[in-house]
Amino acid sequence: MKIAVLDDYQQVARSLGDWDSVKSEVVFFDEHLGHDDDSVVAALAGFDVVVAMRERTPLLEARLERLPDLRLIVSTGRRNASIDLAAAQRLGITVSHTGYRPEPAAEHTWALIHAATRHLDVELGAIAAGGWQSTVGQGLAGRTLGLLGLGNLGSRVAKVGLAFGMDVIAWSENLTAERAAEHGVQRVEKEDLFSASDILSVHLVLSRRTRGLVGAEELALMKQDAVLVNTSRGPIVQEDALLDALHSGRLGAAALDVFDVEPLPADHPLRSAPRAVLTPHVGYVTEEQYRIFYQDAVADIAAFAAGAPVRVMEP
């Protein structure tokens, strides 16, 4: 088999998986293949297996149909909205998945919260340039943490907020008061979540229902010094509305790890937006997580080659 390992930005995939054990040609791509179909198809022509790192390179029907040699896609993580599972099934392409640890994304959420409330981006730059104190931060104890989603990640973020002495509230379409109370959280209505939160953190799965869920109307409800945090998926928050809220001063700050287009273009307006703390979608990027991804990917490829069952990704 010929195996493509995509989007190995840090050039670590080779060292974190036993690729020699699959006894096949393995090509590691350390740069993004691009956003147009032609460049992706040209790069992946002739490959039997593609290892996709999360949603970095979408594998939709228009691309899959032009890759006749492709027989197996291994996606890191348990779900991947950027793979067309129906098209893959129709074309006879098996799609498998690896294990995943939720802790890194929850941990990074708090890194962003601290960065935004203590202005760490400003102060780190100042001290590196020979300066000293220039901002006044905000504490967390006694303030309100709002969670847009209280699932696996949101509930972990809630525990830390409670430990900091915060009042924690949450809303999602199917969240009940009883379920929220199990986590020490108060379930509120959507409008109250946005208007009451000092810190509002997004923890929803991207779907048709959640795409664009946070728009101008929701942002207008937020306090002028509130912080919006998104470590989930970029398109849940309407980008134009967020930029407008930041430039107009209607929102205190935004701390983002995810974006509509990734990698984020060098000239993207978010890069220069006021009071925006940005990281390049590294919430899940830890050595422990990557070891799971690449070791499981090797195991899936070996099982597939041997005709054994693999962990098939469910719709």
C-alpha cells in the first residue's frame, strides 16, 4: 500500500507511530495541501490510504470521486465532519477512526480564558521588549462562566470554573435542568446565557443546527467587558458579527482557537482585530494525544491490510 499522512505540521508523525510495521511506502505531508480540489487530488493521486489529521484537509465527495485508488481513510479522533461518509461508503472506501482524549481541549480553554482576562498577549510582548506592567486584568472568582454546551468538554470546563469560585451557567438545545445540576451548573435560557456571562465558552459540535448559532443578535446581548471563548469549531460563531463586535467595542475580548478557514490566512482580519487572543487550533495538540492518534492509525492500517475489522467511523 501507499500511505499519505496529511498535515503533519510539526513533523512529528514519523516518530510517534511505528510506521515501519506496516511495511508500506509512507509519505508525510508537513504542509497543508491547499483549499482547492485540484491541488488536493493531485497530491493524493495513487495513494491507497490517507491518514487525516482531524478536519485539516476535507475529504468530500468531489475529491473522493477523483481518487480511484483510495481504499482506506483513517481519521484521528472519533468524528470528522469534513469527511463525506456517505460518499466514501458509496465508493467502497472504508473510514476508520482513532482514540481521542478530551482533556487537552478543556485545558486549552482555560489557557485562553487566562490569556484574555489577564491580557497575557500584551504583557508577554511587553516584557520581551523590555517593558513592564501596562494592563489591569480581571479575576475569575465570583464572576459568571457561561457554557454553550455541557457535554464531555463543557462539563470538564465547568469543574474548573467551580473550583475557581465562579458561578457556572449553561444552555444547549437539549440540556435539562437536572442534567446541568448533576455538574453543579444552573441551566438557563439561551438569551440569559449570553446576557449574564462574564466569560462565555463554546462547547458544541458543529452541525446544521449549530452553524452560525452565535451571531450579531447573541453578541449584542453580551456584557461590554465579556469574553467570548471558542475552542470548538469556528463556524459556530458568525465571523463577520464577531469582528464587528470587537471593532465597535461591544465585546470585551474574543479568545479563539478555531476559525472558519484553517490554516488562518496571513491577511485575515481576525489577526489584527482589537482584543482578540488567537491560537492556531492547538487545543487538542499534545504529545499524549498525538501518540494515540498515530499509534491507533498504524493499528487500523495493519488491521485493514490483514482483512481484520477496523474501528469504522459512524455517521
